[in-house]
Amino acid sequence: MTSALRTTLRVASIALLVSGLAACGDSTGGYAPSPAAYEPPAQDLSAAKAPKFRPLVQAILAQRKASKELADFRAGFGSGGMDEAGGRKYQELFAKVADAGQKVSDLAGEANFEGDDKRVFEVIVSLGDEQLKGLLK
């Protein structure tokens, strides 16, 4: 193989690589696009509306609300530190999150889901807030 042919092959390979990367670089910044939102099977969503799951759904929503309040409060301080009053408020909010998480754990432990109920439980915890709220209607 001549050196001119090797150089041509290298240039062609690089051009192919660059054009391939450019084709992937749409609005995702060159990363793989996010997967589609999780859509659970309709039968599991229907089963998740059963009264036995209602307290668990409410507890998960309460935990997520408490977590959001904590995150929003912390974000209000930016990269700076908190003053003493802010630290106390942060600890109060953190305790609410811990309590709400413990309630979810307690309810799940008491229920001791098995079989189909366990599958439905796993679907419930994977749902977004709006989907969870839909289960309570």
C-alpha cells in the first residue's frame, strides 16, 4: 500500500467519523436522547387505584412534596451558606422528608406485597407525581 493511499484512507476515515458524530449532534448535545416516559401496563394502573394502595400513594406524594420543599429552600441560598435561622429551617424540612420517607417504608413493610400486588407496588413507586395524583381520583 502506498503512502498516498494510506493518507487518503486516513482522511476518508476521519471524515466519515466526523460526519457520523455530526449526525448524532442534534438537540441532545451529542448524547443519546432521553428515553420516553414510562407508561405502565393499563391493567397495573387500574389495579393501582384499589383502596389498599391509596394510603401508599398519598404517602409517596407527601414525601415527594416534602422533598421538593427542602430542595426549593436549599436552592434559595444558591452556592452560599445559610445563616443560623436558615440552618434551623433546613433541619426542620429535612426532618419532614425523613418522616415522610419512614411512613412510606412503614406502609410498604406492613403491606408485605407479594405476587401481583408487589408488581403493582413497583409500578406505583415508578410513577410521576401527576400519574400518582390520577390514581387518587
